[in-house]
Amino acid sequence: MENEIIGICGNGSLAELELIGNDPNFVFVNDVNFPTLVLFNDQGSVINVNSWIECANYVNGGWFDGIYDLINAEKYVFFASITFLIVYKMTTRFKKKTTGHEIH
Amino acid sequence: MKYTNIYKVFFGLLLVFIPWSITEAIYETPYPAQEIVSESVGFYQTNTCRYSVAEIFQVNKVNPGIEILPDLSSKIECFGKINGVDKAGEIIKVYVGTNPNIDFILQSSFWLLMLSFVPKSKKYSQKYPTSFSIFIMTSLLFLHLSSEDKFYLSFSEGFDVSLSFNNYLLLSLLIVIPMVLTVFSDLIETRFYNLINFFPFIFLFSGTYNSLNLNFFLIIIAFIGIIAMQEGFYSKVFTLTYFVFSIIHLVNFETSNTYFDVDKLKGFINSSQNKSSLLFWIIIIYFFINGLLYVFKESKKNIDLQIIKMNLLISAGVIVVIGIASSVYNYFNYLSYYYLGLNKLGMKSFDSIEGNTWRGISPSAEAAGEYFAIVILFWIVINKLQLHKITKPEIILVIINLYGLYRSNNFAATVSLVIITVVFFLNNSNLKRQLKTSIYIVGVIALTAVFNYNNDYSYNFASKTLLHQGISASIISESLPGNEYGLNAAENSNFGQILLLQDSDIKLSSSLKYSLREFNENGNIKFLPDKVATWSVISVPINRSEKWGIFLAKYNPSVREALFGYGPQQLSNYYLGHPTKYNDGLVLPHSSLLDFIIFYGLVGVAVLLLFLTVISIKYKKKSIFAYPFFFILINFIKSDSILYLSSFVLAVLVFNLYDYKTIETDSSTYD
């Protein structure tokens, strides 16, 4: 998890993160030097985080930084391939029927 | 340049650059890519799957301290991104994410694009639709994926081949076959008869997929093989013989839960030891050979020796140039590996390695040397036969080829090239028969003298070396008693005593045991040298005694397996079936003849040799066939070239040149 936090949020004090773990009233303060990051959870919810500690807290809670993790990429590859195949077949058949041209 | 070619070049550039340039568009990367040095290794280890190759290139344009390698275990979304960095001594290894699904599509697309550059010939019309052939090939891919799952599981934990509509990993792989073959069918419709003239480029574009144990040319030629069968083309004798062998292989096959690390043989060897994977290789190799024969038969009237000659020279020249470029520039090394479909990454250094060899982008220096030499041989034979004037580009390309041959340090290929060339010119000269005979006799005496001068081994030593090497490679018990000098029977090459030892003392393979018995117990037939001793004596000067000794130590077949082999492309039984000191790392037999014995046994070799003897005697006067034929025959005895698809294709085509009708101006005879 430590690597994931550093990977997504950058370097910071992990000890700080443990401190807020038991405090339900902790308020995150915006860090103007921290570029806003967009995090996602497995339900597809989106959140903007504005400080390292806020980012680390959410990543620690299972949020991640790319919607990639929600995507079944193979599914997209499969449907893209099917689409290509159908379009290609239709185009070449149409081309052959109308002009008699072969494929270049 | 034609407009279509401009489009193709543009599309090719997109295929080469776009996949490695996709950046994270979804959010702002908090930290830009850094120069890859020891201090930033930790940064890249925590920031995996974030920076594309293009991004790190911008800050590491010239960084000789990095080595770029593919990371096969990557997810699709991490394709083309830096997925790991490790420090290994002075070098930092940078792993780029790759994935079987994307590799299959991307590499196939690139090679199809390359095929589209083959000039058009007359139209090839098929009687039957290709859908049946495509269905067969897709089924074969499923058989391959399910039977060789250990290969894929070795780098992809989630690899699953269960047939389900939700298993998109499998479906997205299977759909590539219809895609590729549909486009391929359209491409060859107008290029089929020209394919043969451009076959030399198979040595440049090896066609091995990065993360699949498959080869692009294996797929498309096997596909042609199926079409050929539909068209009614197949050799009855070959089919029947192959069928009988296949039944024997399948019935007697011993399944084992082993995984054979294919390494540089990727794409043309079975990685598993089960009946399903054997069935896949039996079927695909049959269709592959049938496809090759069909292409040759159908297009032999269109063979243009001048085009083939130039394509041989160009492909070999480009191989040398790319080999040099990829050894000096790490990004080029990676891209050439990926887009040429190399069996393994090209050499990263311009320096020679063990044995003073330099293989460039080829999987083996030996195979590379053979190719450079046969290219020069073809160039000489074709130019002489067709009375062709040598052009300046040809001279430049021949010089590049000679440089490649020199760097490969393939002594056997160089010597056989020189001898065969001399014989060719003598046979084509106007010298009198008696003078020619005298030159041959003097030549043989001179060669024998040089050979003896360079080899000061006694016959007694040379005749035992092979067996000694075999015993040294076998596992010997440490408790084996020694003689008064502390040397045990194995170290002392006391073959009689070794044969009396128990299996717990020394693990002798059946082939080594048989050879020891033959050498030790069976008396010599008068005036005939002992066959094991002869084999050993031959192996010493050609530097094969160690490799062939290891072969004897490892090769442990039953009588049936010795006669009929383990099956096509089936090395795992040989490799892992018997424990020796060489069960790790890819130690190959270093002889295509021995490879063939492993695959098809002694009966298979006998059938092949019978066929080759008949055609070599019958067509010995056909120069375009005879000289390359003998060159391949000589060189394949001491190299594993038959295990590489490109060399296999070359051998099949050369062996079929006997059937090629050319206008030869020579009147060569073998006196």
C-alpha cells in the first residue's frame, strides 16, 4: 500500500496518515502546492483531492487514480476487433461488387 | 512513390510510434518523467504503468546505461508504459509493458502491412471460400492456447482459456485469427505468385510474437496449406507417411506436467508435454509444409532468380545494418526486436561474445553465418548461370554480407562456401576432364594435409572423446570408487567398468548406454571403422564433441521413440526426460540431423535421407538446386538451424528447387 500511495500521491509522511486514522472529524486542508488529483473507487465514484494527506487517505481506503482498473480492457479489444472485421468485410465486399477493384 | 505506398508508410509509422506514446490523459501526472539513473530507480519502481516509452525517451534520448526489455506480464492498459525498473550491476533494466492481446494485433498488423509491399502478380483465384480454413485456424489457436497454458501462465497469472462468453481474454485472442487471415486472403489474392520471390525477407522479419509461442509465418503458411488441401493439393506419400508417424507419436506419447522454456526457439517449438499440444504441432506442421509446397508448386513458373538474388542480398544486408544499429542504440534494439518479431533481443554490444561470434539480430550466430554464406552462394550461382553483369549495388551488398559472415565467425559456413564455389567454377569451366580430376585430387590431398596439420589428436583420443563427453555430462554418484590415482571409472573413461555400474552410481541415458556397448563390446567389422568411433572422430575437428556428447547424455528414448521420435517440434521429452548436468539453460544438440532424430526418430531420418539421396543423384546437374542443396546439407549437420522457422523454410524451398525449370547456361557435371 505504501508504494501505491507514493506512486499515486508522491512522497509524504506516512506517520501523519496513521494519526488521522482514528479521527472521524479530521478536516483536510487544501495544499496550494499540491496539484489536484482525480481518484476513483470501484463503484465508479470520482473525487478530487487537494493535498498529499487527503490523497494518501483515500488511496489507503482503496481508491485509485485511473478508471483503467474498472475497465475490462479485453472486452473493448474484442468488440473493437469484431467491429473492424465486420466493417472490413462489408467494405471489401462492396468494393469488389461495385468496382471490381482488388485490395491494395 | 505511389499514393498507396505513401499511405502505407504513414500507417506503418503510426503502428511503430503510437503504441509507445500513449500518455495518461485522464489526470495530470504529478511528477514528470526523470532521467533514468541509479537514484531514480526507486521513483520508477513506485510509479509503474505511468510513463510511456516516448515520455522517458524525451529525457533519456542518449542513455547507454539503460537496457530496454519487454515486460510480458503487463495488463492491456499498461501497454507501452514503463512497468518496472531494476538495477543489474552497471546497467539499469527498463521493462516496457506488453500484452499478448495487443501484441497479437499490433505485430500482425505491421507484418500484414509489410506483406502489402510485395508487388502484385496475376490474380490468384480460389475455388472455395476461405471461411472454412479460417475456422480451422481459429480452432487450432484455441487448441494451442489451451494445451500450452503453462507457457502463458508463466508470465500471465490470470490467463484463462475456459470457453465462456464472458472470457474476453480468450475471445479477444481468438478473434485476431479471423481478422488477420481475412486481410491476408485479400492481400495474397493479387500477390500469391510473387510470394516466393520475396521469401528472403522471412529472415529479416522473423515473425515471432513477443508474448505468444507462435509465429506469424507459421500461421499464414499453414493457412495456405489448408486452402491447398481444399484445392486438392497434397502429396499422398508424404501425407500417408506423416499420418502413420503421427498416430505412433500420439498413441505412445507420455504426458508430463513439465514446462519447457522455449527461449530463443519461441514460436516454433512445443513448450508443453501433453497430447493436446502435440496434436496442435502435428497438425500445424503438416499444414505448414503443405502450404510451403503449394506456394512453390503454384508459383514456380513465376520464380525470378534475379529478384530472388537481389532480395537475398538486400535482406541479408539489412540484417547486418540493423544488427549494428540495434547494438549501439537501445531504443532501436527494442523496436527492432518487437517489429521484426525476433526470437530474442538483438545483441546489445558490438563486441563479439563466446567463441568470438557476433549474432546481431539473429537468434544464433551459426544460423546467421549460414544465411550470409548461402546468400553469397546464390549470388555467385545465379550470376554465373544467367550470365548477369555484376552491378555496383550488388557489390556493396555482397561486401556487407561478407562482413556479416566474418562477424558471425561461422568457420564451417565459410569453408563450405569456398569449397562449393570452387567446385562450381571448376564444373562450369572449359578445362579438360583429366585436368579437372587432377585438381580435385590435389585439392582433397591438400585439405586432408591441412586438416591433419591442425589436428594433432591421436585416433585413440578422438574416437573416445564423444563418449567421454557424454559420461561427463551424466549425473555420477559422488561415492563412485576411484583407482590408485583417485580417478573413478567415469573420469578414467573406463567404458567397460561404467557399463557394469548400477543406476544409482551413474545415470546413463539409453542412447549413451547403447553407444558405450557398441564401442566396447561389439567387435569391429573388418575393414570398417566402428560407427561410434567414426562419429566421435568427425565431431572433434568440427568442435562438436562436447555438444554431441551432451546429446548422448540427454537422449533417453525407448526403442519405439528411437525409431519414430517424440513428434514434431517436441523437445521437452528429450530435454527434461532424463536427468543430466545440463537440464537448465537451452543446450541444444547442435545438429539438425540430431534434432530430426528427436522429432521423427531413425526411421524418419532414413526416409528423409532416402528422399534427399534420390533427388541429389537425379538432379545433380541442376546447378541452382545442387550447390545450395549440398551447402545446406553440410551445414545443417553441425547446426540447429532446422529449429528456426526461417532456416526451415529455406531448406524446404532449396530441397524443392530440383523441380524448378530454369534456363541454365551451364553444363555442370560431378566428376
